Amino acid sequence: MKFFLGKSSQNTLADRSRTYKDYYEFNKTVLHGFPANPTCLAYDNYHKLLAIGTKNGAVQIYGKPGVEFHFEFEELEVVKLFFVPIKGQLICLCSDDSLHLLQISHQFGAQNGIKSLHTNVHFKNDEVNDITTIALSHSGEIAFIGTKTGNVYLLDVSTFQLREKIISQETVLKSSPNDLKKPGAIESIEEKPNDNGKILIGYSRSLVALWNYEKDEMVQHYIIEQHLESLSWNPDGKRFITSHNDGSYITWTADQNSSNGSSTLPYGPYPCKAITKIIWNSSTNGEYFIFSGGMPRASHGDKEVVSITFIDDSENLDKEKNHVLDFTSKVVDFLTICSADHVPEALALLVEEEIVFIDLTDPDWLQFKLPYLSCLHSSPITCSQHYSNVNTNVYNRIIEAGKLDCNIKYSTNEWPIKGGISKYQSSIDSHDLLITGHEDGTVRFWDASTTSLKHLYTLTLSKLLSIDDDIALIDSDETDLDNEEENEWPPFRKVGNFDPYSDDHRFAIRKISLCPNQGVVAVGGTAGQLVVFELNENAAEYAVDAVKLNLVDDKDGFVWKGHSSLPTRNGKIKFNSGYQPTSLLQINPPAAITSLSISTQWEVIAVGTAHGFGLYDYTTKAVLVNKTTLKPASHSSVTGGEALISRRKSFKKSLRESFRRLRKGRSQKGKRNGQTVTTTTTTGQTKAQNKYDELEARPVERQIEARTEADMMSSMVRYLYFCSSVIVNNTLYPTFWVGTNSGTVFIYILTSDKNASSGTCWQLAKEVQLKHKAPIIFIRLLDSNGAPVFENNSEQVRSSLNRVLICSEEQFKLFSLPNFKALHKFKLTAHEGARVRRLEMGVFANKNNENQIEHSLMCLTNLGDVNIFSIGDFKRKDQKNFLKKEDINGITSLIFSKFGDGYYLKSSSEYQRFTLSSKGTSFPECFIQLPETEQPKLQNSEQIEETITTNQNETITSNDNDTLTPIGNDSTLNNTVDSVIDHIKEPQPTSGDETKVKTNGLTVSNANGSIVQDNA
């Protein structure tokens, strides 16, 4: 490369690279949602922090909203987590039996700052002594490690080294009854409250020992007949409880040994499943028994439950309250969050697919509404959209509508996790929304304005549409189903939001379009249903009738073999305040909605399917445009054969172009030889540079495999767009653009029509066919500064609206308007073998000067690469391999935001947030406040084995030594000739007596809402 480039050119590229870094920087910032594959839970009662470990090796720590920390172990599973009191440290037990001590950041400047202080691999290298359980002393100075061999090891937390003293099983047995042999592995260890020198050791078979580890002697022993699962002390330190594999638990008095415990089989007398974990807490009014499992095997053995039993001993009432929390996924772990005097205030329940918090201070034990850790995948996510700068009034109305549901279903008390300090806890520059569509027909609104993703509102289609055998109540949300189970035992209560099952796959949401200024939202489904919702502050009751849109006529001989449409519910329907449906459009054939766009300025919605597209006036409920994109059978053979094969380069054509380049090079050389040329070093460098420029301008093109007609689904509508542009006669018109899978662009304009009820109609003005026939996935009108233009551009200078960007899966093209002359082109697939999966235009500000901004094109390919291109000439400004090409879910789910942020599904339950902007501020810069007495100690310990993790907010900027590849526009624009058909040269209004106007094969019918059809 240095041979071709002169020194000045190298400096130019280096300067360009430095300039780009002032605007662009790739960073993964924060995770939203629920961690995939959770394994354990821990709570820091001093710092008010919650930690979750996962099978993927991740450790997520949460405080108050906006406070998050992240750490990740490579190729390890996190098995257990324990917070060290006061110090802000965390002990992690991993799947290879290695122990790790982590330190949470206690100062600003550390993004997601968690440092690894120590690692102990003693048990990792010991194949015999597998760790079975671990517990931490109340002081946090010692960790008790139970093993498979029945021995207990003591780990000094400050040095993270094992002490020489070992509580061996042989030593314990010497102080136990003579007939007791081989009690098995250690199942549970708990230190005695208010007596730091004694621990309770639970063996898997027959024996529980109260051991004084300071004096190394037995205090008491307790004989059990069942297999031990877990044990727990009462906070008074005088009693403890054990749970067993037969579904029973036994309460014991600590100072009385032998088998004097009181046994309880809560859901007997029939055989029950094991109680895998139990917690015993006390309050001023009574006692809590909280345990998982214990269900009757025959009747409820398949249920995943956690039982809460409260015995009220105030005024000697002995009143018992019992709830069995029923989950739809496996119970993983749970713990109680207590006040300073050990009174339980909340219950945190971790299951495989979500986390639930129960308010124990509420009389009804209601759930807390989660400010983070939301169950994004309560029903599988099928689509998503991001909107920046949402109107404040719209944003507030959505919040208010969501609060009404919150008051009914959730606790109103303060969120119990309150720890940590966040730098960005109060500054919100704009209101951003992330909207997700789901398989069950729900649409969820999320507040994405900060580093936390908070649920705001949910709207559903189930009130409007029904299934064939639907006998459910319309107002199911207002029906108290719990009354039907008042007398059921056990007293089950459904909790959580995760519900992987859908009544009908036709409810699934495919496309969403929101107007951020007025709040109107359009939702497109799998069965051709399109519903328009508008905000209403008052509840209402009315009937919603469906408007039919037939894209294919019966006379065409088309036969639909797919699913049927969802029937509309009959009669009046009650709707709460918030989003209420104002219009319902049913498209036939009832195929899935493939594209959707809304224009509130012109009060129309464009919708596309695999069979065609339509334009719908949602205020008058009239179909304005109705066009099929299906081709007649006589045309299929031509487009499916001759035109598609033309995309290949023949061998003759390749040879012909090669010889032309050779002849061109010789002729230019001859011209130079005919002139007086002074041979200098500078001239030689210029020749080398020209040679490099020629290679750069004409990259080697790859052969593109021709698609078959079946693979292309050429009739599918992929993109819809509204803007005001100069299309006909240098006049600015409202326009509606349609891009299809076959590389065709239809352009409609809004003109006056005396016969139309509204006085206007939409007419097909132009039809553009890209020669390479790749799917159109992005269209944007640009002004002279390269900024995108939408509906309302009346303030724009008309002469500046003369360029349009049309992007397919294979090429980017910039055209001049109104003649559609190609200005620039970039062949992504031909040059690099990749196809575009997602495109969006972003605004990027200079990190050194906010007033300097650039508009750039953000591009995701099927190889997982994220590219940033300039808009005018398609120069690549930055590139990074962002996702693995095998990560199909991540690639298909990725979305860009207006200001260079983005989201993709890292797992089915987590969105990974990232930024492409050097000014990206979505980093949760957090820390915790440590006591002054702890800070000097930590400063000394942090010098040992300090490893700062940057896995979560990993900066993935390009290497400084890498040279940006300035592959730009293709200068040979006339190699690919696109066809442009002018359907009308100058739109003419219809007279009052005429009902139809024919212009160049275009028929405008004003009989039913100005239906426009192409007869060509």
C-alpha cells in the first residue's frame, strides 16, 4: 500500500481517519431486559444492590434506576454470588470451582466498573473436593466452603486464601452418635445469628451439626430421617428450620438436640416434591415461611411455585395467610429484602425467564412494577421500532395511560433496590421510545430516554379481533378470575408476565409506525390486519367495523392458500383511556403486513404485503390507492428467466471489458508520450497515485448469483415513504413512494380532484425499475446538506430538494430529480459479497463541537458488519464487524436510531444497546459510596491482580493502524441502465362532470375514495 501511496496521500488518509473519530465511535453500552439463563441471586443489604449471575458467565448488579454494573467471565458459568458486607465486594463461585473476588467501583469515571481483585483456584485443581455449597459469615471475613467429601473449608476473604483449619467430616462424626455413618456431602451452611463463632452444617443424610469453628467443637447435633435440601435460621438465633426431599419441613430449637423437631407437610398427605429452599423470617406481627417446591406429585407436580405462609401471632389470633406463587418458568432462586432490624419488606423471586418482586408490606402482597429487568419477551418479540424526540405531550399522555394499569395491578410503594449513584440520574435531553410488537398481538411502549428501559404502556389487538373458537370475555382484564379459585387448595396465584404461548399465530405483530408528534400509531399484523390507534383521555364504548382492501381481484384467477383473516368482534367494546382504535383495515388476501408508514400531515397510511400495497385515509376510512404487484403468468417467464440471468456477467462480456480497459490505458499512455514530459520523482509518485485511484474507483466485482422468481418474491412490498418532492414539471408535490422486492419504485403524487370527496386524489406519476432488480429497502429524499426530508418540508428551498437516495440490498444509488439521472452509485454486493439488512440515516455531532454535525448512512449487512457511509459520494467512514454472521436473530432484530444509537437482541430476553457516535452518552457511569474506613484498605488491595472489565461497554473502534478503505462511488454509472416510466407529465384536475381520467395507462376512479389502478 505504501508503494502506491505518496507521503502526502498517506497524511491525507490519516487526517481523514482522525476527523472521522471526532464523529464516529463504535461502543456497546448497556443491556436492557432480563439476563438470559440466570443461575443465582444475591443482595447487599448495606449498599442496597441486587446481583444476578448467569450460565453465560455474566454478573449483573443493579441499584436504583440508572445504576447498573456488569462483569463477565469467559467460558464459565456463575454458580453462586455473595456480597461482602460494607466493602462493596462480591464473591463469585464459578462452574469450574474457581472463586473470584470482585470490587464494585467507588468513584466516578469507571463505566460499568467492576474490578477483579483476587482469584482462588484451589478447588479447581482438586478433582475430589467439589464445592457443593458456600456461605459467608455475618462479618464478611470468612467464607465457609462445603464440599462433596463432607469437609468444610474456611476462606479468609481479605487475603482470599484458605486457612489451615478444616472442619472435616471425621472430626464431626467423632462427636456424633456411634451408629451414624457417612452423612454425605455438605448441603447447606448457615452462621448462627448473634453468635459469630458457631455455624450450622447440614449434611445430605441424617445429620445437622451446630459447630463452634473457633473452638473446633460440637455444640449440638440433630438427627433427621429425610434427605436434607436446605436450612435457615430464625433471626432470633434460637430456632432454625430444615426442608427435605419428601416435601416436609421441620422446625428445631437450637439448644435441644436429637430428633425433637416439629415436622410439617404443608401440601400432604399424598407424596410431594422436595422443598428445595426455605427461608424463615420474623416481623413484629408474626413469622414468614417462604419455600420453593413441595407440591403434590400427582396433581401439581408440573408446577413451578414459591409458597409464602405468614402466621400472625399478634393478639394471640394465630391467623394464617397463605399464597402459592405460580410461575410459567422454572424457579431458580429467591431471597427476602429486609429492613435494618431484619423485618422482611420485599421478596425477590428469580425464575428462568423473569424476575418478580413482591411487596410484603402490602396487605395483598402485590407485585412491584419493574423500573428495569423487565420481561421484554413476555410474549416473543416479532418486531421493534425506535423513535427519538417524541413530543412531550404525547410522551406524558402515554405515561398517564400506563399508570392507570399500574395502580390496579402493582404496588404503589417505593422500589426497594435503592443503592448506588448515577451521573445521569436527572438529565434527559429528549423523550425516546422503543416500541416492540409481540406474538400475542400486544404492542409495548418502553421509555428509552435513559440507560434504563422502563415499561410505559401496553395496547392489545385481542379486544378487537377474535379467533374462531373464542369464548373469552372481552373485558377479561376487568374480570376477577381469582374468585373462581377461592376454595382451591393449594391457593395458587399467577404472578409474572412471561407467557410463551399465543392463542393464535395470526395475532402476531409484524410492523409498527408511530407519529412522534401527534402520537397516532398504526399496527400491522400477520393476517393482513391494520389497526390505527389514537390517544384519548376518556374511556369510551363503541363498535369498530373493518374496512376491506382487496389487492387481488377474483377475476385474476389468484387462489389464496394461506390462513384466513381474524374476525372482528361484534357489538360495542369498552376501551379504557389511553390508546383507542379509530380504524380497522382488513387486507385481502390476508397475508402478513410487510411494510407500513403513516403520514399524519396528510392523514393517510401506506401499507404493503406480498401481493401489493394500498393507501388508506384513516380519518374518512376510505381506500385511496389499491394496486397489486403480482405479475400475470405471461410475464413471469420473462422476468423469471431473461431479466434475472442478465444480472450475471458472461465470459465474453468480461473479456470485452478487460480489453477495453487495456486499449484505454495504451491510448492514454500514447497521448502522454506525444507531449513533453519531465521525468521526476514527483511524476512517478503521481503515476503511482493515479494507478491506485483507478484501482480504488473500480474494485473487482464479484459474480452475483441470479435469484429465481420464487426466491425473490418479486411482488413483496418492502418500503414505503412519504415526502414532498419535485417529481413532475418542477413543481413541489406531496409524494408517496413504494419500493418492491423486484427493484421497482412507484411514485404517487397528491393532486386536486373536484370529484373526490376530499377534493384531492393520489395519482401514479412515475415508475422506476432498477436494472439489477434487487429488493428496495430504503428511500430518502435529501436536501442540499444531505439531510433527510419527510412530509413537512415547506420551509425547504424547492431547488434544494433535487436528490433522492434509493438503496437496495445490493446497491446504493443517488438520483437527481425530477429526471432520475444517476449521480453516484456504490455496489456493495458486487464489491464485498455482502447484502444490506438494515439502513438508516443518522445525525452525528462532533465530540469537540456540538454545532458541527454530519448526516451519514448507517448500514448493517448479512455478515454482521456495521458500516457508516457519507451520503453524497458513499465514502466509507467507518466499519466494524459488529455481530457474528451466524447470529441471525441479532442481525434481523437490529434497529438504528436517529442519533446513531441502536439496539439488537443479544438473546430472546435482552436488548444490547450500542452507539456509533463519539458523543454517545448511553453509558451508565455509576459508583457506590464506601465508608471512609474502607477506602484506604481497598486502594491497597486493588493493586493486586487488577483487571478492569470492559466486556459490556467494550469500545470497538477501528485500530489506529488500520487504513480506512475509501471505496466510494462507481464512476461507470452507465454500465447499469435503470428504466423510468413517466405515467403523467403534468397532473391535471378532473372536471366536475367526469368520473374517470386516463393518462398514460393510468385510470383514476373517484367512485369509491379515489382508487388508483395501473392498467399497463
